Amino acid sequence: MTKTNSLHTEDLYLWLISPKADLKPITKKEIDWSKNLSEARSFQYRHSRGYVRKILSGIINIPPLEIPLNAPPGYPPSLAKGFGYLSISHCQDNLLIGWCKENIGVDIERTDRSINARSILNRFYSKTEKEFLMNFDDKDLKDYILQYWVRKEAAIKWQKGSIFYDLPRWAVIDKYNKITNQSIKCSLFSFLLHHKNWYISLACNNNFNNIKPNIYEI
């Protein structure tokens, strides 16, 4: 059953970090993991884990390298019980980090990302979504497809699922700011922000549609 509690601004934090920002310290285990990745993936991994540690240190008041973070490459990052929930997302020019007291999923995409909107619509979207979206012209369709995409990805991050398996199973319900997955009988609150050149989405069990979370940029 979906909870109806409301989150507050102090329960939810969002950060945007430029890939040009200096690397921050990570643990020896994380350094060892990064050595098995390609040069680009290694940088992305060290960059994201370092800033997760730096940011959470300021919230939890624990030294960065002592944050109880479990984040091996290729797996969703997690925190020890009692330390909240973490979600991260990358696009070509930014890292998005979300932290919340409740389980959360976040995603980010550039608003000008080049996509084949009708192909994505036919392949990944539900019958109800197709009926709503198929009548838009190409420009508006592209915007809606991107907006729905980030909302679906945020839900998958919340689920700890697979984008290729789960993307077609999540359906956006704009009227109620919800996103649903009938295969797992799940309904989430789904929130979309248009921030500068990016679409940012959050998915959570609780209602945060009445708050405007601060977005901190580094």
C-alpha cells in the first residue's frame, strides 16, 4: 500500500556536481575497484563516490571516509541501516546525487538530448502512454518522451531494477503525479523538475510533490 505521509525539505537533498570538480578522497577498496574499470568509467566512479562521501559527511556529521557506504561498480549504492537512502545518476555534463530519509530514486537528462522519440515511444511505453503521446508534434513529443524517461528511470532506481527489463513496466500517470508498475503491484509518487538545461526526476513512496527541494550545485 502506498504511504501518504509528506516529506519535508530537511528529509530530501539534491546536488549537481560538475565533472570538472576536483576529485575527493575515497576508500582503499573503492580505489581498488576503480582500477578494474576503463579510464572514463574509473574517473566517473571515483568522482561520484568521492562526492557522495563529502556531501553526506556534512549531513550525517561523520568523516567522509567513515561514511558506511557500499558502492561497488555496477551496483546501486547503499548506506548502512539508519543512515538514509542514496541514489545517483549521470548525464554527459553532470552528476546528480540524491539523499533522503526514505527510499528514493533519482535521474537526470539534458533537455536537449538527441533521441529517436517515436522509436522509444513504440518500444518502451505503455498502451495508455502511447495513446496520450502519439498525437503530439515531434518537438513536444521529444520533450514528453524525455520527461517520462527520467521519471521511469527514477522509479527503476528506487526499485533497484534493470532499465532494459523494467522500463516498459513503469507507466506515468500525469494526472496524479504517480508512476505505476502493475507487474510488481507498485505505485510511487513521481516528481519532475526542469532545472536549467536538465530534467531531474525523483521517485518515492511518500508524497513530496508539495515541496520544492533545494538543488545544490558544486
